[in-house]
Amino acid sequence: MTRLRFDELRQHSDVLRSREGQPVTVRFVEPRDAEALQNYFRSLTTNSRYNRFLGATRELPPSLLNDFIHVGEADRFSVVATIMVDGRETIVGEARYAFHADTASIEFGMSIYDRWQGNGIGKALLSNLECRAASFGAERIFGDTLRSNTAMIGLARKSGYAFTASPGDWKLVRFQKEIHVEPQEIPCASWRLAAISRGAMSSLAV
């Protein structure tokens, strides 16, 4: 499996909808987002940060923040979900995912800002991640979370994920979903086109 060359990150953005119909833009993280992304994590409640990083932390360590803002390195990608609030782009969620070629799978983690939870943004973002996984040709998408993270477990269950023990850590549970979607059947238009283009034009691959 080869990864796409994202020459223009802004071309690979999606506009989703919250439960109330509010537009939510999902786009790749850029270096200019470093401060806003760090402030986002700092603004999460202690419990939300604990759930996201599977342990106590106040903010992203510099090395991890650097990983977040450099999209595509080692087949790892970071996205933010943003909403316009009082005329300003505001981060209301984020996700980071990695493609594992040896198992044809996508591993991911995500969070939604506490104030915006319960508005359908998590469900929309998870569905978008499934489209991205399908565009890679992944056969499976999965994540690990704390057994106490009832919000993520509930979202995954409602979205059709199966649950197993997470290898090596009894405090975690793994949720996973098989992906059997042909490129032309991917429901997200931008990633359907990306998958079709990847298969038809080798110049888009590295």
C-alpha cells in the first residue's frame, strides 16, 4: 500500500453537519495550527484529556505536538473539526490516525471538545474517519480506549463496532470494524474521488 501525496492539504477537507445542521469542517492539521491545537487540549476537562491520552496530561509534549502538525509522515495523519464561532474558526474536535500496511488497518484516536459533545459531531467525525480508511484500501479500522470511557464506547457501539480486549493492557478495550467498501462506493465524495484517483493514476502515489 502506498500513501497519497497531499500537495495541497486544503483540497482534502470535508464539510460535515452537526445534529442541528451546523457545518463542521474536517481538515488536515497544518503547522499554523500548533498554538490553537495546544490550547484546545489545554481547554479539555481533565477527564476528557485522560480519556484521549489514556493517562494524565495537561498538554501535548513538544515532540507529540510536532508529530500532530506534520501530516503524512510515517503514514500518520492528524485532522481537526472546526466550526465558525463569532466569525472565527474554532477547533471543536480532533483525530489522529495511522495506516498499518502490514495489517491493512487504520488505528485512530479522537476527542470532541466538552462543550460540543452531544451534538452529533463525534458520530460524523467517526464516519468520516471510516471514509478515509476506505480510501487507503484498509480492511479494518480500530481504536483503544479506557474501559471507563463510556462516551467513546457508546459511540463505537452505536456505529457498529465490535469489542475485544486490548492486547497487553487490561485497562483498555479495543473497538474495531471491518471495512469492505469498493472505491466507487465510499460515501464521502472527496475520499471516493481520492481512492478512485489513487487506483487509476499511479502519479498520485509515492
